[in-house]
Amino acid sequence: MSLIMRRALVVWAAAVLAASGLTGCTARSPSAAHTLTYWASNQAPSPELDRKVLRPELDKFQRQTGLHVVLEVIPWADLLNRIIAAAVSGHGPDVVNIGNTWSASLQATEALVPFDRATLAAVGGRGHFLATSMSSTGAPGRPPAAVPLYGQAYGLYYNKRLFAGAGLRPPATWQELVDDGRRLTDAGRGRYGLAVVGASYTEGSHFAFIFGRQHGAEPFVHGEPRFDSPGMVAGVQQYTDLVARDRIVDPSSVEFAIDTPFVADFTSGKAAMIMAQSNVDTAIRANGMKPADFGVEPIPLPDPLPAGGQRINSHVAGINIAVFAGTGNRDGSLSLVRFLTSVPEQRILNKAFGTLPITTDDYSDPAFNTPAARTFRSVLAHTSAPMPMVPEEAQFETLVGNAVAALLADAGSGKAVGRAQVKAKLSEAQSQMEGLG
């Protein structure tokens, strides 16, 4: 890693940690010979449910290998900060789940074990994993920083009862989504066409990327940030217009930072639609909504696409699994990675979490051939694109995602949010990105 890049990462990490109130990470001595520490991302509706899913499997791993796994499930709001703190301090877990979009950024810290040919072979080889999911594991031309663990994609969930009652079919274009949302919105009765996780910077950055690509934008061009290009501005405005102009989103949902209230609005009928990743299916069912009562379709695209626009309605979403370079048990850590990405465990874990298998051998299972699963599989295979695999990607998520969250908050409070306001916020994010260099 170049000195310039290292300085940029240190400055960015310090800013992230200061903003979050985290100044370090609990120090950890190198792993004992028979103990591994595993930081898992929160996939289920609650960390407690994650532990209920993972603990029996980790106990199975211990019976097979003699290695005990100390499990910590970390909410998404905290996970990146915790990983950055561990990377800066040099004290972290043995094995960690990461948002796959962070792969190149964390790769640049040199805190993760590179999956070169020999290391990949130790966990099954490149051919064991789906090529789409492997496209989001690190910078091109370098050994991956991680391997896929759970596959995901965005889709449009809709309430079949509400749509049928209004005489509507699932929207096939973006304008139809807006029009249907207006017909399904009755603010006086507290019902809206759509809910969003408006205060989540990760959601904001994902939709900035997706809708920006539909308008022909790239967040980075030849490695240089282009956060406030006309296409990015148009893409973010497409998203914020749902609140500011179209008024089909409950203003209270711009304050949601996690999925829980967002899903509750959908399952209670307060929101007729949500744009969400495939693992939300588990939470929807846990809230008591039956599979027959909701459907999933691809997020509709503008028709026609703007000039230069791409047919993208999801990023290559999912969770990767990585090994910290400071592990005291590299072979044991790799054995845990191999275990969790094995075909039997992929079937168990992805069924439990509502995610998609990331191996080439799992899609014969009926659980991954439901109508919803086929929708997400098709999106992931045909109309998704990896987030920029550049070292600055995580800074993009933080800066642009927070800008989008701020714009949604303004729109939810009744402030004007149009092209000028979107441009100003994205230009501010661009200036902050340039300042990190």
C-alpha cells in the first residue's frame, strides 16, 4: 500500500471512529491453540436469533476439529467501525464477516489475509464460489481479501392484498412504482405506498450507486471520485423524490436506521411496498406475514433508461468472510471459513437467514427455487453490478450514504429537496473525499 493511501485510510479511520464515539477495539491476545474468535454480522431479525442459528453449527465445527469458536454477533450499524478499529489497532478477531462492498477498502489496510491461489485452495478453490459473488471480494488484479459467505440482492416486496384491493399489478417501470405508490398512499389513515430505511447510510449509498448507474454515473472514474456528477445527482434525486416530491413514503421512515420498524410497517399494512434485500424475507415471516400475502419482483427500471443509463437494479450484495492477518491460528481460521462455506452449511445457513448460497452446488435445493428466490437469483445474475472495488469504496459509502440520509431527513421534515440541494450535499461529500487524500 502506498504511503498516500495509508495516510488517507488512517485519516478516514480516525474520522469514522471519532464520529462514532469509538476510539479503539478491545485488545485480544493471539488465539489460544484451540480457540477462535469470530465476529459475525447480524443477519437475522435480532442478534439473539443469529446466535441461535450459528451456535449449533459452530458446536458442530468444534466436534469436527476440536476448535472452540467464541462468537460475537455485531449489528450492521457498528460492524464497519469495529473492523476499522481492529485494523488500526492491530487487535481483532480471527475470522470476521464483512459487507462485501467493503472488500477493497479493507484489503487496502492490509489487515486481512489475502486469498492467493494456495489460500483459496484451502477453502475449496475459486471454482467453489459463484463468479458473481466473487466479483465483490477485492480490487481487480489482486488476491481477494475475503470469500463470499451469503449472497443477496435487492428486490421490491409488495403487499398482495393492498395491490389487489386497489386493482393494481406489481409495477413494471419506475413511473408505475411512483403511480402505484400514490394510489396506495392515504396519509390521513397512516398508510403509504413505500417505506425506506432512511437513516441508514449503507442503504443510502447502495441506492445512490444503483440509481446513479441507471443515469449513467460511476462513483469513481479512473480511481477519481465523481460523487457530484450529473448522473449521480439525478440518481440520488430519483430516490429522494419518493419523499420530497412524490410523497409516497411515510415521513417517519426517514428516521429508521435499521430494518426492524421498516419491516413492521410493511407487515402491518402501513407500507404497501419496500425495496429490500433478500434476507428481509425472514423478518417478514417472523412478523407473522404469510408467504401467500406478499410477492417479490425486481425493482423496476426507468423506461426508457436515461441516456447512457445501465440496466442495474441492485448491487452485487452479500456478506463475505475474511481472516484477520493477526490471527494466532491461521490454519484453524481457514478451516472455519471452509466449514461455513461448505455445501451442507450453506444450505443450513442460507435457509435460516433468507439469503442466497454462494457456491455452485446449492441451487438444486427446493428452498432456493421458490418464486422469490428465483427473482433474487435472476437479479444477482443479470441486473446487478459490484460496488466500486477501489480502496476508497468504504469512504464512498460513509460520505455519500450520510449525504443521502441527510437529504431524506430534510425531505421528511418538509424542507425543499430538489436538484440544487442534492447537488450541494454530494459536492460536500466530494470535498470531504478529496480532503482525505
